[in-house]
Amino acid sequence: MIYIVSNSHKPDYNIAQEEYCFKQLRQFDKIFILWINEPAIIVGKNQNTLAEINSHYVREQGIHVVRRITGGGAVYHDLNNLNYTIISDEGEGEESFDFKTFSQPVIETLGTLGVRAEFSGRNDITIDGKKICGNAQAYHEGRVMHHGCLLFDTDLSVLSRALDGSREGVEAKGVKSVRSRVDNILPNLPERITVRQFADRILAHMKQRYPEMVEYHFSDGELQAIEQVRREKFGNWEWNFGSNPVAEVVRERRFAGGKVQVFLNLRKGRIADIRFFGTFFGREADLGPLEEQLQGVRYAPGEVMAALSGMDTSRFFAGFTREELTEAIVGS
């Protein structure tokens, strides 16, 4: 097992580095990463960026906007926020979306600092019922990447304004994140420490858990590869903003597995084009096969259900039944 403490505060670089470790460093069965970003909004893989952000405020404040490769909702990062990543070789399956187990190192570290934190809901860590960390996961060729965004001493007023997409009047353009009651970790600590000291405590706890863990240093060639990923993907406007659809029918539903919004264009009563956005998770990052399966299908509940029955939809929508997807697309 290896660990990496990023020296960069650039969000597009840190997310590129994370993806590089996830997809390229397959010789290591477990990887642990700690990273801190400059002020940034990090939107979920399946979300519509413009529906999430207060564009004017974000531009005015110089806040970065980057889309990640995991599902879930948008989060705000700043220099008093700590992000952690755990990459592991795990078996695939809907049950593999095990946020609680991957959150344990953070909960245990907070316990050593005198704070009782709990795993709550689908993917959150809370203190006294207030969210201090949201988590997300992605799968790639039998490998899982779990990461969490820890609010240590984040400016919550900026968080609130930056994520207030309603100011922009963006209607039916994307699935907005659920705005939970949030809190910082620092006010709950018996003794005041810095975010860097907090990062050191989490790293020390991981070293205790995994005594064989050693620090990894990238080669020059690997650093060039990470920079290429940053430049071509996470630093690219098309990736971060360019997925916003135009549709004549927009439907939105929330289920236990997450929120889903469907954009449809119909032709003679059949689905001509369909796009999915939302805070859902799935093992398959590319929804194209599912969207293609529905093209040409008559826009009626029975026909849509029959089309969905022809494939394993849990690959794309973990925790959703076919009945729920049908309801989201066309109603019941």
C-alpha cells in the first residue's frame, strides 16, 4: 500500500492526479491520498454544472469549477477543507458501494481527537446531525475509488453563495444537489489545530492501520502524464461545462438511490434522444449504452419498462429498480 500527500492546491491537477492513480497505478492494491484545493466547486460526474453554481459569484470570486469522475452532488472546497481518497481493488457489484467502511478511518481519527462522528444516510459523515463530510465513489475494471470532502474550517458563507445556482435562473437544466445542514470540524474539537495538523493525524492513523504503507513519489514521466490529463480533461471547459442539454421534455424524480433528471426529445411518440443527469451512483461511468437502448422506444410506461428489462440497469443506477427508472423517464 502507498500514500501520496499532494503538494498542489490546483483542483484540476489534484483530480487529474487522483484519476491517474486510480486507472494507472494498478500494481498497488491500495492507495491513500490527501489533498487540499484552492476555492473550487467540484460537481458530480452526472450533474449539470450550470444548475449547481452561482456563476456570477463564482467568476467574481475566482472560484474554480471542475467536474469529477464520481457521482453524487456538488461540493465546495477551500484551503481549510481536507480531501481524502482511498483506492482499492474490490469486487464489483451493487453492494460494493460501501461508503460506511471507507469512511471509518475518518470517523476513528475524529474519535481520537475527542469528537464523536457518525456515518449517516447514503454517504455522509455527521457530527451532532450536521454534515461534515460527503463521500462519493467510482468503479473502473474491478477497482474502486472512494473520496470524501471534509469541512474542517471552511468559509460556510462562501460555500452557501457559491452553490446557490438558483440565483442564475437555470431551470430544468440539471439535477441540483441536496443542501444538507453542514458544519465545520474545528469548532467541535476540544483543542484547536490547523487543517494541516488534522491531515497529519489522519495520515498517522492510516499508518497505524496499515504499517506496510509507504510514501510514493511520481517519476518525471508520470508527472507529465498527470499534467496531460489535467490539461486535456479536468482543465477543459468542455468536460466541466459542456454537457448541458437542450430538451423538450424534462422530468425529475428522487428515490432512495439518489436524484435523477431525464432530458428527452420525442419524435412521433418515440424517444429520439435521452440524457440522464443526477446524484446517483453506478459502476458504469458511460451512460451511452443505456441511452442507446431507449432510442426509438415508444414513449409509454410498458414499452420503456420492456426496453429496460433488456439490460442490467444496476450497472448505471445502483439502488434503483426498473420500476423507478420507468417512472423517472415516463411516469407510471
